[in-house]
Amino acid sequence: MKIVRSVADIKRASGSSGFVPTMGALHEGHLSLIRAAKSECDHVTVSIFVNPLQFGPGEDYERYPRREDEDAQACEEAGADIVFMPDAKKFTTGQGTSVHVSGVSELYEGLIRPGHFDGVATIVAKLFNLVRADYAYFGLKDRQQCAVVAKMVHELNFPISLRLMPIIREPDGLAMSSRNAYLSAEQRAIAPKLYEILERCRLAVRHAKSTVQVTSSLEKWTQTLKDFGFDVDYLALVDETTFQPTVKVGVHAVLIVAAYLGATRLIDNIPVLGH
Ligand code: AMP
């Protein structure tokens, strides 16, 4: 038995716990979150759950890659202590309670994928209640998801701190994603243009002399994406917290993009003043 007298020691004595929610088909992006959790926390839980609530009709729920054994091994190697893989049907069947995070979930991914963020927020809330971690790790790859979860945590007073981690990219700049596996060789060769154009658009926006120039840069680079064969859902400048459009080039401004290459939907983002 240990007798502990200081606040710092009692906090340390019980150990800290980190949580990494995922949908599996793990790649370096996911593993970077698990490793970060391991380096900052005493206990790490990873969840692997292809959440049916966040897929719309006609989306890729059925064909989303599922690789339980490989994933479990990758989790262990990255330092996970527990992997939570709830039963796909039982975990959400009959789910009549849902979490809606207003405002921040309304535009962009929320507009194009109705119900998506309700599905995300509902499952993340369930997982937070079950896993009871001190820290939860999310990737900035899904930046709007980060903003939605941050607002939910704040407004529902979840006793958890969010750690938002940088985007892990392939050597050619393409943001890692489980969906990259859907790309044909030809599409894979074009895919890095998404990030390249995001970078170029960022430079143009940074150097814009007026809000009109910001808007015209967004239009110009949207057209460039189309010329490369992307079917663009949006290329926009937004406030990172509210996910409302902005023309102000400040520390909270983020360029976001979503575009299809064939049937595969890719997303990416970059802070306008960041690296
Ligand atoms: P998913 O399995 O797609 O739900 O992703 C699980 C977590 O991994 C989310 O917090 C994602 O933002 C994060 N993630 C996915 N891809 C990347 C990446 N390339 N870099 C960093 N984090 C990522």
C-alpha cells in the first residue's frame, strides 16, 4: 500500500489513461495516435468499430476494409493495452438516443453527409462513457470531426481532454487514409495533387491583398482540381472552431478540401498560417 499526500502524487499514483477511437484498417496515421497516447499515458485503449451510424445510405459501410487480426497485432506493437472491438450489430442496434452538435456540424462534411456527425458524436459519447479515459486522441486529418467532438466535450462536460494530432502523410504528400486502398494505380498517381494544390492555394490565400482575392483564389484552385480530374465537393477557408466560412486569413483559418477521384472520396486540410 502507498500513502500519498500531494495532489500531484495522487494524480500520478492512479495513472493516466489514453483512448484512441478508430474504425480499423489501421495505418501509420492511426498508429501515430496510439504511439502518442502510449508516450503520454500509462494505459492505452484503442477501439476498432466500423460505426454504421456515421455512414449514409449508398456510402461504403459494407465494403469498408475490416482486418481484425492484423489490426490487433498493430495495436499491440504500437503500445495499446486494450483493444475494444464491440460487436458491429449489438453496439448500435436499437440506438434511440443520439447526440447532435449544432453549428459546427452543419456545413461541409455535415451538409454533404447528412447524419454523419450525429453518428460520430453518438458513438464517441458512448465510447467516452465506457472507456473513461483522461485523454482522447484524434487526428487532424478529420478536422471537422475534431471540432465537433471538441464542442461536444465542452458542452456536455465530458471529463476528458482532447489531444489533436498532426496529419500523417505518404512520402508524396497524400494524407494516409484507409480509403486510399480503393484508388486504382492511375488515381493513386493523381491523388497527391490534392495536397499539392492545397499548399498552393494556401500560399495564394496568404498573399491575398483583399477578401475578394481570397475568394477568387479558392475558385481558381477549385478549377485546377477539376482540371486534374477531381470531382470537388468543396475547397473552402473556414474557422477551425466553428467550421463556418471565413475570408479572414488569421491563426484560426484552415483550408479544407473534399473531392472524389472516381468513386473514392478524399479529404484533407491545412492551416493557412501553419506549417
Ligand atoms: P478512422 O479510423 O478513419 O475513424 O480514424 C481514426 C482516427 O485516426 C481519427 O481520429 C482520424 O482523424 C485519425 N487519422 C486517420 N488518418 C490519419 C492520418 N493520416 N493522420 C493522422 N490521423 C489520422
